[in-house]
Amino acid sequence: MTQNNNQVEECLDFTPKFDSNALIAAIAQDAKTGQILMVAYMNKEAIDLTIQTGYATYFSRSRQKLWKKGEQSGHLQKVEQMLVDCDQDCLILKVTVDAGQCHTGHQSCFYRAVENGKLKFIAQKNYDPKKAYKKS
Amino acid sequence: MTQNNNQVEECLDFTPKFDSNALIAAIAQDAKTGQILMVAYMNKEAIDLTIQTGYATYFSRSRQKLWKKGEQSGHLQKVEQMLVDCDQDCLILKVTVDAGQCHTGHQSCFYRAVENGKLKFIAQKNYDPKKAYKKS
């Protein structure tokens, strides 16, 4: 372990480590239940906007632009707490949410388990994405 | 949304989407408490070994080799369930653990919160990493 690693791990400076695309992974976790809702990516501007507004903003890799979660569906994520890991290359957003967070209609993007080499649905949809996204 | 996206999101085939380095992000979450312990990466071989052995194996990006979590510290992760997200580019391992999971001595790698542009420790160390790693 280098001195540099020790500094990053023990320090009180927030120095997020962005990848080669200038992004950092961010896990949205339900602040109340602990359920992991989704994983997305943030650039520096997304982090700044999230902190300034109190609502999660990500950077969409597919659309290559900032994306305030819920801007179309109305399913915003109110950020209660932001955590960073030891080497500062991953964030957790502890969020309060009102409805399903996955664009498929599920509460969480993680609605399938891997079992015996196949997938098994472990959750049902709890909103109709066609209605939620018709504004777009 | 393309037909291909729909197929990936609704299907029962486990087709993990690896990044340009042939890796997929994996979140280790305490199966009992819901606490997020760490985020690491897996290649296909790591996934296969995890499924075969029932214990989490990752691919270390810094060491560029397979890494059975706890092989040095003894702090193994027994995998109770593996989940995959809608676009199959991220995994959750729901794990049972006996002791701290971060090499710094904390239970979780996420032991600091971001507050007012600085970091704040929100957890204390619960084991001595110098003792745990002296075998290496």
C-alpha cells in the first residue's frame, strides 16, 4: 500500500477518483429499507448538481448528457446522505423515493436473481412505465 | 429503447454485459443488514468461480488477477444470492460475512460521508488490518 493510498483512505478531503471517461459509479440505495435501487454514473458536474439541489443527477453514458433522475417519470431521488468508499472511486446515494425507480416498472433495477445459470424474477412491477414516461 | 434492450431486460438468460476491460461491477451487500460492504469487479472466470464455490471471487484491477475475497484476511464472503440489473451490466452479491470487509479495518468500505464538501467518518474500525493481513 502506498502512502498515497493511505492518504486517500484516511483523509477528510473529498477527492473522487474518476475513471478514464471522467465518471464515477454511484449506487442509489433506499435510505429507509436498504434496498439497492440502481447503479449509474456521475461526472463532476453531476456530483455538484446533486449536492446543490439535493436530488440525484447522473451522467447518462448512452445519451452522453446530464440526467436528473425522474425528470421524465417524476420519480425523483431525494438524497439523504452521500457516502464514498475507501479509495474514493465509488459513491452511495442514500435516497428517499416515492415509486418505482427502474424504467422497466420495477422498484429496483435488480429484479432478477441468477440461479443455476439462468435468471429468475424475484419482484413484480409496481408501476406502469408506459404511463410514467409518456411525457417524454 | 431497442428490441435488444427489451430482450435483455425481460429475458431469463444470464448474459452479463462486460465493459471494455471484460469486467462487470459487483456490489457486495450484507444479506442480513442490507449494508453495502464494497464494490469490486468480476470477469467471467470470477463469476463462474463464485457460482461454483459459493464464495465471492473478484478480479483485482490493480493486481490484474483473480482474487478470492478473504483469501489473506480470512474474511470470506459466503454468497447467499446473486442479482443482476435490468441491462445486465451490474451484479449484487448478497453475502454473509463474519467480520470487517474493508482492508482498512472497517465493516464496510463506505465509512465516510460527504458533508459540505468534506468527508466525515461515520463508522469506526472493527478489526485490526495489521493482524488480519500479516499472513500475506
